[in-house]
Amino acid sequence: MTFPLITDPLFYAVAIPAVLMLGISKSGFGAGFGSLAVPVMALAVTVPQAAAILMPVLLLMDLLGMAAFRKDFDMRLVKFLVPFGLVGTLTGMLLFKVLPANVVASIVGAFTLMFLAQRLLFPPKADSPPPPRWLGGLLAVTSGFTSFIAHAGGPPISAYVIPLRLRPVTFTATLAFFFFVINLSKWLPYAWLGLLDMRNMFTSLVLLPLAPLGVWVGVRLARRISPVLFYRLLYLGMFLTGIKLLWDGFH
């Protein structure tokens, strides 16, 4: 009996580091790096196929992340952000076959770089107020939308949560629970769109053992890293994501 797998060596050369980056992203500071997973895999397959292959991997990573950080998340923040995020996934489903993936990539990339430029040019003061809730709702919708299209929801939601100045472990846990719900909501729409075929699912099973490794590395780092280094690495990940997505948007 033969299984319908992707056998192209180039695919695995880019998919293995992409899955590891995605796992480490569950540690919080990798939220930017995790958004690079689909663009990196798109070097070998299409963006929709890369997104579909990562669905089972994401489910396992989300479950592992939630188990590791189950006592550390901010429930009030999760309850506020999740409904807006689900509106974003619904919008992504409706526009999935209409909006080209490169357009979405360029929008997310440009937004990410603008956020980082704003933080660099106008750094927040220690006593500066948190961003308004309407902005949090808007960015959660954007995160749900870009997560549905290309699993690139990290940068928009980070742009709202970073200025809240949460402890690194609280930041990590809150995003872990947010994305667990968002990623779970994508399964039926992905099936409806015909993306969860046997070839993609069997290929995902081959990559699945890498999920615990990436999450384990990320969790250990998140619990030991200093807040200053944590956010510097987060900014670096978002910068690289912004550059890569903007590049993809114009090619």
C-alpha cells in the first residue's frame, strides 16, 4: 500500500525548518518567526497547500502550548480578543478564493513594518496608556483574517498585545489560547474549500513529530529568557516576517 505523500526533497528542506520555527513561535517571542512558516514552505508548494499541510501540525502545537501555559494566560484578554478573531477567520473564508495570497502577504508585511517603525521612532513611555480597545478588536479581526489565509496572524495581534507590557509567560500563554481557538475554527472552512485532501494530510503526518520538539524548545526559552531579550527577539521576528511577506507580495 502506498501513501499519497509529497516526495520532493526541496519541500522537506524548507518544511522541516518551517515547522520548527512554528513550534518555537508558541513560546511567544517567536510569534513573528512563526508567521514565516507558510512563506518559507511556499518556496516549494502553493500558499494554500502549505497552509493546509500545517493544519494538523498547528493543532498538536496548540494543544501542547496550552498544556504548558494553562495557568499563565490572561482570561479577560482572551475573552475580548477571540470573538473579533473569529470574525476575521470568517472574512478570510469568504475572501479566500477571491483575494490573491500575494496581496494578503504584502498587506501583512507592510503593516508589520509600519508597527515596528512606529515603536522605534516613537518608543512608548513607561507610563503611557495601553492602546484603545477598538484598536485591539480591529487587530484581532486582522489577525484572524491573515491567520486563515496564510497562518500569519502573529504580527497583527502582537501589535496590540506588546504595548500591554505583559510578562513574557503571560504574553505567550494568552496568544497560545487565542490561536488555539482561531486555528480550531479553520478546520471546517478548510475542508469546505477542498484543502484537506489525503496527500496534504499524509504529508502533515510525516512532519508531525517535529511539533513537540519545536514547542519544547520554545517553552524552555520562554520561561528562562529576560523580558528585554524576549521583546528584542519578538521585534526581530516581526521584522523578518514583514520583509519576507512584503517581498512575496511583489513577486
